[in-house]
Amino acid sequence: MRKKSESLKTDDASGRGSVEGYKVPFPGRMHGYTEEGIQAVLDVMRNSDGQTQGKYMRQFESDFKAYTGANHAFAMDNATNALRLAGVICGLKPGDEVIVPAYTFCATGIAFGQSGAKLVWADINPKTWVADPTDIERKITSRTKVLVVVHLLGMPVDMQAIMTIAKKYSLKVVEDCAQAPGASINGKKVGTFGNFGCFSWHGAKNMSTLGEGGMLTVKDDADASLVPGLRHNGVRGFEGERERYWVPAMSNVDIDIDGVWPNNFCIGEAQCALGSAELRSLDKINDTLIAQADKFKKGLSDVPEIEFAQIPAGYRHIFHQFVMHFNGSTCTARRNDLMDILVNKYKMRCIVQYYPLYRFPLFQKMGFGGHACPTLDAWWDDSFSFPWWCGMTDETITYMVESVKAAVKTLKRGK
Ligand SMILES: Cc1ncc(COP(=O)(O)O)c(C=O)c1O
């Protein structure tokens, strides 16, 4: 039954993508582009003079502000850099502590590790499987400067509790919304609760801008005023009139935060034009994913061994991924036993998302292997994801549901 590791065999570094021999694949993309999106890219290719930092970027930012209700929005090259930039503007430096959920994609930890601050891992809530505010509050010390939350898999974190804690201890809050564009709590979109919201348009996300892309939302005007320079090598206009437009140079280069080098975190115009078009389909995509998740949950409602995250009332979980927990107590089996059957017998390309970050060599070697996350440790070894994309047919869903039922029955017989 056991196969040699096939790490990075797929054509997508996320571990998704086509692998031969599966009846239910795990595609690298959530969905195809609309004709409107394709035309938008062609339009920039054919007609746009400047290819970056122009009217399509401003339009995308304005569209995203309107969509989310954010005070400010800045298109960027990816969410990792949006997170990094948020950490820079929060003033994170060596000696500070930043609380980061341990259950997330590695980019969340890396972006804040780069600041030199100490990463303190937050545990998950046992019901929602995203960051637990109670655990976060327990881990605050006099050195804590920033709280990071991740709306992982599309599930919003309890932002009311987080913002109450942040206010009590005067902390900044960064929301990692990479997997949750359009997710909301009582109608208020994620990315508008904290000081910063960081979105990703990576190729596998619910919306994408040709494989890479991101957006930083900012609450305070003062923080927002720092973004354009830090995003674009400190480039800005000269103050005051110049007699000759070329003297001393076409544009000035200056500093926004004392001692902090700026970067180039810009995104191209074609990606921004596509972003505006993709944004118009986002709610429909999210609705489809939510409906799909409901079908699976209904189909498996008589299989108590398969557990789903509990969505609090008023929360819009947009199901970027469909993660489950296998409670094999009725048959003394574990997640890997179930996956062995689903993968090898029924050819469903199930995967495991994500790994507690403190278990990765990278974080251990950087000094962040220590943790106190008992809920995540107990839960994670029995968690797994179904193959997932937008527009799964009823036939595929039924096949997967029936396969899971048969696999659980087999495991029960073998107990
Ligand atoms: C939770 C989370 N945070 C951050 C990122 C980083 O996003 P990007 O690939 O746009 O840098 C991702 C992307 O996969 C993610 O899933």
C-alpha cells in the first residue's frame, strides 16, 4: 500500500495540479477565467502605454475598496509582501513579539519572521479550526506588538474578540485574508476589521490575476500614506515647482520610515485589469463553493466519523478549501488509514492542508520550533482535504461521498 514520496511531483508548488491516475484530481486552479477577464488582459497588451502603476491599478484598487468597504486598498505583487509590508508599517523589529497562528500556509510565518521579531504560535479554536482569541490573549506579553490572524480556508476568525483584545493591550492587528476574499462576519468583510488586510491572487485562489498578485487594505490614513513609497522603491514627485522638469531628475526618491529601505512590490497593469474583471465574478464563485460544501456536508451527515468546522451564525465562510477531520474512534483508525483507501482504491486525490508551522524544518532552524498548541497538535494528525475546485459536478460529489462511506465501512469492519 505504501508508496514512495511523490513530493513536488505536481506542476504546481502548492501540491495541487495534475497527477496521472486519479479519478478525482486536485486541479491547480480553482476555475477558468471569464471571457471578460481574458479580454481585459488583451486590452492592456494591445492598448496600454504604461504597463505598471497606471490607471488599471488605480481602478482595481478603487473596485476593491468598494467591494470590501476598506478605507484604503493597494494592489501588490503578492500577499507575502503585503504581510511583510504590514509588519514593516507596524514597526516590528528584533526584540518585539508577534503572535501568529501556527495553522496556516508558511508565508504568514515567513513574512513576519523576516522582521526579526519573535514568532509566538497561536493555537486553533477547536470548533472553527482558525485562530483562537482566548489562546492569543494568553500569549500576550509586554513585548507583544502585533496580532496576526488568518482567515484560513475561507473561515473568518472571531474578529470581535480579536479587536477587543487588541484595544485592551494597544496592539496592531494584521488580517491574513489570502484565502478569504469575500468572507465576512455579519456582512462586514474580512480585511476591514484590523489595521491591515492582506489578500492573495495566487493561481489557486478563489480569484487570481495570472498566477500571482495581492492587495493590502489599510485602515488608518497615516499608515496608508506610507504604502506607495515603500511599495515602489521610495519613488515620488519632488515637492514644489521645478523650472526645468528634468532637473534634477524625473522623480524624487525618499524615505517613508526612518531607517527602513523601500522595495518594489508592484503589480503589472494587465494583472490589475484582470483583477477588476475577476472581482465581478467573485461572489458567484464563492456562492458556488459554499453550495458545494453544503452538498458534501449533507451527503456525509450520516457519517459521524467525518467532522466539519462549525460556522458561527452570521459568518460567511467562502470555502477556499474543504478540510475535514476524521474521528476514527468507532473503528480505531486514523486519518492516514482513511486516506490510504480514498487515494489508492477510489483514486481521489485527497491532500493534507496545512502543516503546523513549528513542525517545519525552516521554522525550527530559525529558532521557532517551540510552541504550546495542544488543540492543533491533537486535531491536525486526523485532518485532511478533499479534492476541491469551483464547479464540481453532482456526479463527482456523489462519487466522493459514496467512496468515503464505503471507506469508513471498510475501516469499521476491520476494527
Ligand atoms: C494563508 C496564506 N497566507 C499567505 C499566502 C501568500 O500568498 P502569496 O502567494 O500571494 O504570496 C498564502 C498563499 O498561498 C496563503 O494561503
